[in-house]
Amino acid sequence: MEPPAGDGDVQLRGGDSSAAAPAVSLRPLVLEDVDAFMAWASDERVMRFLKRPLCATREQAVAQIRDTVLGHPWFRAICVGAGGGARPVGQVSVWPYADEGGRRANLGYALARDHWGRGIAAAAIRMVVGRVFDDLPALERLEAVTGVDNVRSQRVLEKAGFQREGVLRRYIAGRGGGGQAKDAVIYSFLSSDRARDL
């Protein structure tokens, strides 16, 4: 089975002004994407900032896609390339907080290391905020939390129009809940911010 073509998202150029920047699109991540998924899900340099466990084997990656991704309310593959040649190089997800009635949600993303520094993540997140408030009508506030030492992620969020709100002390536990909790920076994008960014 071929992965579905676009998910109704327009393609954006990854870089801010570079003509050589790749086209970026979003679509659902499917089981057939498992080999591409392994490029970031098995890389400690990428996953060290996420709570999800590393996928050391293809079987673990298949299980994670099957058990977590496919049932997720808003999970997309970040793809580069044009048309049918677009291939997944990362992921982005929006998870509404159940106790908030869908008013608030958390944004998470990961990108294969070979694609860092090319504007791909920021382009993908701009695409998310351009449509997630329509897909999830109750959503008013999209939040992203990143470690204070994850400066690259902070730059990505700022380029995508998120506002830095402050530092959350001892907020992020290490993968698997081990280790000492670390400080984090919280960012937000409000549904009303879309009008500001047009």
C-alpha cells in the first residue's frame, strides 16, 4: 500500500529565502513508513529530547506506529520532496489535553538529524498552525515545551511564530522517568495569532 498523498496541506519551502530549500508537506504517517521512521526514532541525538523510547529495531518501530501513531488524534509525517516523491523525514503531533475540553493542546515534533538546519521543522510547524485550529475547532492554545538546553528547538518555534512565555523549573523528566527533572521553556501559539501572522 502506498502512503497517502498530501493531507490537504499546501507545500512550503523549508528555508526562509533559499531557492534550494526543499518543499515540505504533511500527511498521515502509515505503517509503510517504518523504514523512514527509523531514521529519527532510532537516533539518540534526535530522541534525547523526547519522552518516547528509542526504537532499536524495525519491530519496535512497527509496534510504535501501530500502537501509538495510528490512533493518535493529530499525528503527521513531515515530508520533503515534490509530489509522489515526497518522503518522511520527521513527525509532528498535536495532542489535546482531555481535561481542558480540547481548548489547549501540546505540540511535539522530531526531525531526522540529516535534515536539521534547513528550515524544514519551522515550515512544518507553520503548516500545523495554519490548519490545526480548523481541524480541532475547540482549540484556542497550542503549547510547546522544550528543554532550556535545546536551543535549536527554541529557534524553530520562534521562526514558526510561537511566543516564548517563560521557564518551567524542574519540569521535564528524562526518558523513562529516570534522572533529575530539568528546566524547560514553554512557548504558545493562540488561535488569534493566526490573524497576526497573515
